Amino acid sequence: MTSSATAPETAGEHLLAADIRTLRKARGLTLAEIALKLGRSVGWVSQIERGLSIPSLGDLRALADLFGVPVSMFFTNDVPVEAERGVVVRAARRRSLGTSETGLVEELLSPDLGGSFEMLRSEFAPGAELKAATTRPTEEAGYVVCGTFDIEIDGTWHRLEEGDSFRFAGKPFRWRNQGRVPAVVVWVVSPPVY
């Protein structure tokens, strides 16, 4: 479905457009590369990013696969108080970015992906782990809210407990929760990767 260029853009459409643009840039992809991967025109991708067209559910699934994010990332809850839009995220209205099946459920604490960083509430189930180290072109920091959380940064393991924090930039990392209870970490990533 497509909205006309003269139709007023809703806040949800604006947020969707901004999130898609942010994800594309975070992945270092051009409009042409996205269009090629999706089998669409560059103009179509540009219209999506500018909020002039709304992608179908199938298109959203393809974008989610391409960016490596859950399709739920693109669905937002309405903000009932207009003055809070883009500023405040109420606990009951966070966007969920994972499933319990993976052992990691993340919720976006930032109002959107449009800023220079994103803030996430990450809940790691007992026994969950990221087995292979990953490196991202980001600066990251975290604060352990509860539980015990192990993180390997650049080949060195660190055991963190409630109240401990960490920071690293552009280094390989992986994590695990060897505890018996979920570990909750507030994680900040710059630039946004979701």
C-alpha cells in the first residue's frame, strides 16, 4: 500500500521511515544495494525512507531479514501523550527485539533509532550464550541491573555482577549467563545497530 506524497505522514510512518534509514546506514548499505537485494527500485527504497510509501508486511519481513532484526522491530505502539513522542518510552510500550527462544530478549529503551546511540534492556536467560565472538564498528557500554553476566572482550573474560559496568569499542566480544537466574543489562550502542 502506498500513501500519496501529499498525504500527512503519521508519527508511526515517520518512525518506520527513520528506523529503516538508520538500519541501512548502520549496515553501511546504499539505496542501490538495498534495492538490488530486495528486487525493488532505488526510487521505491527512497520513498520508504522518506515516509512517502509504506512497505507491505512482506516487504517488512524482507527488510527484517536483510538487516538481521526481528520484524517486530518495525511495529510501534502509539504514544498516547503527544508531548512524549520521541522523548519518553513507557515500560509497557517498549519495542521488543528478540524472543525467549534465543535466550536473549531485548527491548528498545530509546524512543527510536534516529539518534547517535541506542539504549536497550537486554535480558539473558540462564545458560544463554553468544558462542562465536562478534565485532561491530561501534562503541558499547553496559550496566548490570541484576544477575551475573560474563562478557569476553578482546579475548579476556570478565564476570560482572549487579551494579558492575563495562565499555569497549570495535573489539570482538561474546557473552554468557552461567547463573541460575536471568541477567538484565542496560546496553548502550553507538551508532545504533538495530
